[in-house]
Amino acid sequence: MKSQEVRKQFLDFFASKGHLIVASAPIVLKDDPTLMFNNSGMAQFKEYFLGNATPKSNRIADTQKCLRVSGKHNDLEDVGFDTYHHTMFEMLGNWSFGDYFKKEAITWAWELLTEVYKIPKENLYVSVFEGSAEENVPFDQEAWDIWKELISEDRIILGNKKDNFWEMGDQGPCGPCSEIHVDLRTAEEKAAVSGKSLVNNDHPQVVEIWNNVFMEFNRKADGSLEKLPAKHVDTGMGFERLCMALQGVTSNYDTDVFTPLIEKVSQITGAKYTSNEVANVSEPQDKTNIAIRVIVDHVRAVAFAIADGQLPSNTGAGYVIRRILRRAIRYGFTFLDIKEPFINQLVAVLANQMGEFFPEIKLQETFVTNVIREEEASFLRTLDQGLQLLDKVIADTKEALPSEGLGRISGAKAFELYDTFGFPKDLTALILKEKGMSFSDAEFDNSMQAQKARSRAASEVSTEDWSVLIPGNVETFVGYDQTENEVKITRIRKV
Ligand code: ATP
Ligand code: MG
Ligand code: MG
Ligand code: MG
């Protein structure tokens, strides 16, 4: 089943159960001090749960563009190394605002997975909240009893607060949840460990696909829980993971969500991707495959963030986007050996693939392409020199520590890479980690403070140093500030 059809069937199913289908909220949040990006389907409905606003319908379903790269839900470190965590992903969701509760939510989830999508029942596991004395929330007997009617008890697993008590952030609506996991192991693999019940993370092919959250509480700023005025349902299913389960593949990257992007990368760079690789974070992997996965993942996050109005910049959400893109650029440069901007060419593929459902990407295809191309060109201007400096620093450090061989480079050098060559701190950390090395955060921060003090002293810096790329073209993107530290504004000039 093609991904377009998978998405449509989800929305059709919940429409048939009386749900109003709404559009995804933008990926970037502008007015929520507790959250930078939409990290889940429920974020846009938070006020409904809290009882501060009334929804258009008490049953809603949609697919939400999510980004998990900061705050409580941050998967960035895993992306590219496993085959089912993305920076940006779609979360299919259905909601009840004070309407139906556990019985309908669980029964419909099961009906959709096993009767509409026809996932074999013997490939599914579920988990139920075991309770927490610390939070004074009991074992979820009600969910257990509902599941018991649908699935054999040895496939119902108890989960702790970490996995089965869902929270959007440090504050906000929360509650016990019941997750559904799909087991994509081969028959031989299953036989080899028969009798042992598996949950997510025990094996890379046993993957959580859907979380059904029963919202009953609000986490207050002081950390305590209070009862919400009503009980709600909030579910989230990973669209790309569902496509993996339905397309008979063992990696999200082998679904039609990613294959056109991977083909384009191969076409541009000549690099070959190994399909159906079962990547495991804890084992060494082929660097080319990792690089390709990182690039096709990251371009989606960056392209959709820009299409939603968040340009790469030096502060806040904009810097998160810039960091993600620079991470992808460096993977292409080092492991695919591409020294020219090329990631921007993937935007056309994305617009073609997703533009029908998400018109924002189609409508702003040229703009997004130009922003990414300009970002690539800018970082590529300093990347090579920065990497050479880093190599030298690593070699010098090794010389200084001949017996240990490995070690920490100076935080001041990491800062120099940031300041002079535009290396985000986490990129330097990632490159060092590949060599089993690190740097001191405190030293980095000290250098940063010293630099800020210097720049405050010389605050008469001009910010008008950006250039017009396409003169005479009205309302066209023309470039934006490139300097790393002085300029905090990102802007577009109409010419
Ligand atoms: P995991 O344990 O795999 O990290 P999660 O428990 O953090 O997932 P939830 O917060 O429960 O995820 O989100 C609901 C669903 O969204 C998950 O069941 C999963 O299918 C999907 N999902 C979560 N994080 C990601 C991600 N980084 N990339 C792709 N899909 C994701
Ligand atoms: Mg997670
Ligand atoms: Mg989980
Ligand atoms: Mg979960």
C-alpha cells in the first residue's frame, strides 16, 4: 500500500467514526513558551484538554508534522543510526475531547490495524501502564481489561512511567498510555528467541507504532499532577513506521516516503544505499548508509520548517534548523564526498511527493530550495578549512596523550570552530565522537562568554553585509545574514 493511501485510509477510518478531519498545524510554534516545535499531534489541542478553549468538534483526526530535536522529546542523536526515528515525521492522530474514552479508542485502534490495514494479529504487542506510587497513579486495569478481549494476555506487557505515562513537555496535559508495537522479525528470528516476550528497543525490528494516551492530568510548573476537568483521548501513530509495517520492509527508509529521496541522492552523488539494512544503534554501520539516511531525513525537517516560516538563523528555533542542515551538509561532504551544494535539489522531490497533501511545500518550493542552497554554499565555504583545523587539533591532542591515544580537545578550539568556521557545537561533538573523543563544554562556554564580552565592547558592527542574489525579481528570496555571532536577525528583502 502506497504511503498516500495509508494516510488516506487512516483519515477515512476516523471520519467514518464521526471525527472532523483537520489540517496539520505548522511545525514551528510561535506562541508557546514551553515548546519550540510541534513534537506531537496533541500540541495544537493543548488548550482543549486544559479546558481553556472549545474545539469545533469533540472528535478530531489529522496527520501532524512533528519535529523531535529539542526539549523533552529529542531523537536527533538516533537519526540515521536506527531506521525508525526521524527528526521530522508525521503523526497520525485521533482525539476525543471529553467524548469517548479507553473502550472506543482501543477497539478502533485494533480494528484499523487488523481489519483495515490487515496487520497479522500475531505480529502485534501492546503495553499498559503498570502504575506509579510516586505519582499516585494506579495500574491501568481498565485498559488491561479492554485489551484482554482483543489479544492474548502474553502479548500485553506492563510498562513503567518512562514508556507508559505520556507527557508533552515538563508541563501540560498528560496521562497513562497504551502502546502498540509491531514485530517485523523473520520467522527464524522469532523462533530463535521463542517464549521471550519482546517490547520496543529489545530488538530493532520490534517497533512501537501507535500510542493511545488517556489524558486525565495536567503537570503543573511545580511538578505536581492535577486532575483535568474532563477525560480525553489523544493518540499518535508514526506514519513512516506504519508504512514500513504495511510495505513489507524492515526500515522506514525503504518505504516510498524515502525511496524517491534516496534515489535522487544516489543519482547526484553516485553513492549506493543498501536497502533493508537492519540498523542497530549499538553496532558499527556503513558510513555511506548513515550519511544517506541523515540527509534524506534532515532535508524534510529543514524544508518543512522553512515552508512554515522558520528560516535558519543564529538563535532559537532558527539555529536548531541551521544545526540540522549543517549536520546533513557535513555528512554529505565527508562520507559522500560532495563538495558542492546538492541537498537543495531534494526539495523538488519532496514537493512532488508531498505537495498534494501539504501544499505549503509545493507553493514555496523555489523559496525553500534557494534558502537551503544558500545555507549549503555558506557552510561549504568554511567546512573544509574547519575540518582541517579539527584534524590537526585531534592529531596534536593524540600527540599530547600518546599513551591513551584518545582524549579531549580543548573547548576553546571547539569554540574557534564555531566562531570562525560556523561549526555548531553539537556537530563538533559528533565528529569527535566518531573518533571516540570529546571536548569540555565548560571551556567552550567560557570562550563564548569572553567573545560576547569583546563583541559588546565593539557593538557598532554593521549588519548590512548580505547580498542580493536575484536582482530585479520582486518578492524573491535574496539571502540573509551569514555571520555567526554578531547578527541575530534573519530577514528577507523584497527587491
Ligand atoms: P519511541 O519509544 O520509539 O521513541 P515514543 O514513545 O517516544 O517512540 P510517542 O511519543 O509515544 O513516541 O509518539 C507516538 C508515535 O509517534 C510513536 O508510537 C511512534 O510511532 C511515532 N514516533 C515517535 N517518535 C518518532 C520519531 N522520532 N520518528 C518517527 N516516528 C516517531
Ligand atoms: Mg521517543
Ligand atoms: Mg516509546
Ligand atoms: Mg510512545
